[in-house]
Amino acid sequence: MVQASDQPAVGEAVYVYCFSLPGISTPPGPGVDEYQPITIHTTHNLSAVVCWVSLDDFTGESGESNLQDIAWLGPRACRHAIVVEQVMADAPVFPLPFGTLFSSLPALDQAIAHRFSEVSAALERVAGCQEWSVEATLDRFKAIDYRLEEDLRSGRVKLPEAIGRRHLEEQKLRRQLSLDLDAWINDYLNPVKDDLASLAHGFRPRRLTDNKVSHWAFLIPINQVETFRVKTEQMTIAHESAGLSFRVTGPWPPYTFCQTAS
């Protein structure tokens, strides 16, 4: 472990990747600034993974320009993620967003002291677990077909025998099923979510984007990850006929489950 011991030079700041437990190893390879080594700063029984960066890279007009430039931002954001994942491989981690800066090590020490209880509780909560994401999208036409077939099979609705009347009644039913499709999909997904959550140490909904109908984060104990993966594969097959498609990704640093301490 390389312990941080020097203050940033004039025009530099302390860049912090994450918090973890004392005694962690220094992640190998470059950080967001390829020219400054990654070090470990330990205080108040917590470790911070840090490096020095140029303030101009992240603040002021030049910083604002950099953060809007994908060619500058992309590689550095990837290196940030890699450093956090390297720490996560060996110890519980409290990940911090890209671009988290402190003016000095004493300023960082003050922040750690202020947040010690919250960060320690989060590290205890995520220890031995991985964050996994499950996103669902819906083919609305396929879902309406599924609902109509279910209604007909169960006898809840019947269509006339005459072809013309049958077609008109079917179109009317499809319009009705379309109107409450959002409420139906929420009810339909609840037992799916509960089934997956039964394997998890924690669950949280995430913000919906694009055409997603659900986005869930699960904190899965490492000894349950394989079971979770098998269950999500089975889930994908079981609900395809209802128009649902699932995308499962992970493991991720537990950003979702450290937000209460941010």
C-alpha cells in the first residue's frame, strides 16, 4: 500500500475515487491523470483512494470545456471506473462520482470525519455483495396480444362468431387493453421483482430512461450471484411471450446502495 503523504502543489487538488477499509492495496495502473500515481490516504479508520490532479482540468472555463468533450472525458471516466472496480475486487467499496475533488488532505480528513458513521455503515452493508442491474423493456403490441389471448383463454371475454363483428370487437378490446397497459405492467412485474429480491441483501428502483418500463438494482451476496444469474435467465424466457425483454448487467460498484450516505 502506498500511503499518501504529500499535499497537492499549487494549482492541484486531491482527486478521490472511493472510500474503503484500512489496509487495502494500491490499485495498479494509471488513474484519471496518467502522470500522477494513485495512493492510499488513511484516516479515521477509513481509507481514501486518491491522486493529485490539475485544478484547471476540472474547474473554470477549461474544466467546463473538458467535461463537455467526450474525447477528454471518456478515457478518464473509464480509468476512474477501473480503479474503483480494482478496489472492489478485494474489499468493500464506497464509490464516489467522477470528478470528486478536495482542496487538500486536511479538507478530505474533515469530510471523512463528518461522514464516518454513514460511510462505515454503507461499507458494512455492501461487504460481500455485488450490485447487479436489471432493466426491462416492453413490446406494447406483443403485450396486448398476450393479454387478449389470456382473457380469451380464461373466458373473461368472448368474441362474436361472425367475422365482421369479431374483428370490430377485437379492435375495441385491444384499445381498452392499451389504455391501462402501464398499470398492468406494474402489477405484472411486482412478483418478478419480489422473486429476484428474495436473493438480495438490498433492492432499490432506479430512474427510468429511454423506453424502459422498469430498472432495478439488487445488492446480491457473492454466494448468491450464480443463483441470481440463473434465475434472471429463466425469467427472460418465461416472460418473453408477454412482450418483456430483460437486460441484466453487473457486477457494478455499489453506487446505488451508497447514495444514502452521499
